[in-house]
Amino acid sequence: MTWHDVLVVVLIMAVAAGIIPVLAGLVQYVLVPVHAVRNHLGKAGPYLPRVVVVVPAWNEGAVLGASLERLMRLQYPPDRLRVYVVDDASTDDTPEVVLGKAEQYPGRIVHLRRAQGGQGKAHTLNHGIEQALADDWMQALLIMDADVIYRPDSLRRMTRHLADPEVGAVTAFIREGSGKPGTVSRFIGYEYVTAQAAARRAQNVLGAMACLAGGAQLHSRANLEAVGGRIDTSTLAEDTFTTFLTQLDERRVVFEPAAVVLAEEPDSVDALWKQRLRWARGNVQITRRFSDVWFRRPFSARGAGHRLSGLTFGAIWFSIYLLPVAMTAAALGLVLLYFVDREVARHTFEAFWWVAVITYVFITVCTLLLDRETARRSWLQGLLFPGIGSLVVMLAAWVPGLWEERVPDLLGIEVSSLSIEVMTLIFYSWSLIAMLGAWVIRAVERLPAGRWPSRVLLYVLGFGPMLCAITIDAYVKQWRGASAQWDKTVKTGRVVG
């Protein structure tokens, strides 16, 4: 084998690295239908434990009243539900809102005021959890966000899983519920179906859950005490940390898709970036903190009795965690391969994007069918999730010569060989171009009158590539040791339940 052949093989392997996350996503969706026959409902049963709801709140006056009112209207015995609102030294009318509701529902809503605020969500939660564990009344504890709206039957659908003593925690489906969602919110709504309604069904099947939704975490008292009676404060992903600890202690974490919780999500690129940067940095921290778990079963004593160390779950986790790396490797591999062997590069490009086309069609159709309510609101964002640019590249792989010959012939345009080369290199490197373009979208949005141009760019470059760009930003900030603070996402009360 010559050096030329070796180089070609290496570059093809680089491109193949980009296919792995695509296939991992496909595997998750193949598992979704299995959830109909392999789920936890067989071990669930009517169970209505005494539940304490802990609501962390810092300047949530605009949204807290509606959330508390809906909690009071849950289809759950009133004498078995108490709400502790932990006021993190708010400077708005949050105390007045809570005290007003506490007077309206005496004994059911409790206002807990922290004298010192600003330490982050985990510290605020721990204040409430400490109070809840101080007496024997509480049998289960629900952690939620101040802005979310629980549908009437959601809590009892979650508690039924705690009838099984092997279950330590249950989470719900967080659905974007803004009354008039904008472009970014609609993209998030579609993404939540993929990341929750689909992915967590698959994780139920695998028996390994990646994360309890931050706004919907139901813990049994036994589980809460077993994980230390408090939430971890050393990471930006306290919900994921607790999810892993629960499973490492050999208790199940279950996703209940029929329990729907509505939330208001960011509708600006900048707000989205700040939120997801926190989440992505948290995942970097979690990946390192649990380095002795990945792919170790059965060789790690710590891994006995859970499935976090399984090959499939690990592949799914790292496919998401390293997705930007894989996409960059694929793009650079194709570009370099173009200069080494153009014929091999063309076939590799077509094979790579053919896999992407099949996966895109399958996942998009399944997602839109999985949650019809979100599909009605976000069908366009679902179709354009990878970006118009990626769809153009998919067509280039699906119909060779389409953009270089067929379209120009149809329009009567002559395309030079240089233009074809430039077009080819753009196609080959598009995944990298789209990720880098996310910074441009954010910069444009910050300009005067930049909102609409930024939305056009978002449709062209894609929401998926933007999430990859945010993950890259998280890598860099974590490597540089940048300040890891909990940035609050501002909510305005747009949820309509």
C-alpha cells in the first residue's frame, strides 16, 4: 500500500467519524416504537404519595402566580400536596405574589425567603429540600421551575411510577408552550420533541436515562436521601448529576411521556446561546466527573447494577457530546480528500450525505408524527432544522451534477470550472461553514434592526449547526476555565396551557 493509499484511508475514516452521530440518532429513533411494549407502565400503579413541590424563584413575579395557580388545580388530593417557593432574595414583587397565593391557599403554599441570593439554582433548591426533609410528612419531592405550567393530570401520571420501589426518580415531557412563539421558540419546540419525547423513550427502553428535565424532577424520599439529601452545587448540570447518582445507586429513572409540562423558552439567539452554553458546559463537567463509568461494564465495580456503562448508551451520549468534533472531522476530511483523490472524494461525499438524507427524512417524519401539537406549530422549523444550506447539499449528493450541470442548463447559464470547484468545496465543508456561521447569526442579531436578518440566516445555516457551535463554545470556555455562573433565562409569562 502506497502513502497515497494510506492517506486516502485515513481521510475516509475522518469522514466516517461524522457518520457515527448520525447513525446514533437513527438508533434512538428505531428504539422509539419499542417503547410501546417495553416501558415501565407494567410496574406502575395507582399511588398518591405526599408530595412537596420545591420551586426556586429569583425575580419571577411575572410568571409565578400562574404556575402556582395551576399547581393548586392539579388532579391531585389537596391534602397530599404542598408547595415550597424558595425566594432567592428577589428584588421584584415575587414575595408579594407568593404571600398572596399563600393567603389564598393556607397551608398549601409556603414562602421560604433566602437572605443571601445569587448563588445559583442548586443552592436555592437545597434550601427548600432541607426544609422538606426536616419532617416525615414528605414522601416524594417534585423539583420544578417557576415559569412552567403542569397539565392537570401530569403529577399523578408521574407518581404512579413510584409505586415501584425500584424507581428513584421520574421526569416528564417539557413542551414549549408559548402562546405566540417566535422563530427561535418554534425551533426549540421541535428540538424538545427529538431530545425528550423521542430520545427519552429510547432511553427508557435502554434502561439508562441521560437527564431528568430540570423543570420536572420527581424523587422518592428514599432516593433523595440516598443521593445525599441535596443537589450538587459544583456543576452547571445539577439535574444530570442527580440523574447519574440515582442510577449508580441502582435505582431506576423513568420518563413519563404522558405527563406534559409547558414552558416558555428563549426567543432570541443570544438568550438561547446563554442557556445552552450553561447546559453544554454542564455536560462537559458531567462527562469528566463520571469518567469511570463510560464503557466500563462489567469491569468497573461502580458500574454494577445499572446500564450507564452500556455500549449503546455511551455511544449515544458521546455522539451528542462530540458531535461538533465529528462534523468538523468529516468536513476537513472531505476537503483534503478532494485535493488527494477527487473521484474518491466525490463517492465519499455522496455516501456520507446519502446517510444524512435517509436519517433526516426518517427522523423528521417520526418527530412530526410523535407530537402532533408541536408539529402544527413547528412543522416548518422541523423541515428546516438542519438548514436550507444542508438541504441543498443533500440534493447535491442525491442528484449528482444537479447544481453544476442540470440547473445551469435549465436556466441557460454557463458555469466555469473554477465556479464548480468552489461550489464543490463549499458542499464538502458545509457542516463546518454552518457551525462557524452561528457566530455570525448571533452578531447580526445584536445589530440595530438585526433581528429579521438573523432569522433568515438561521433558516439558511440551520438550528442544529447552531447548537453544535454552542457546544464548541462550551469546550473552549471550559478549557480556559472561564467563570461558571448560573445565568437566569428571563421569562415573561407567555405560556398558555
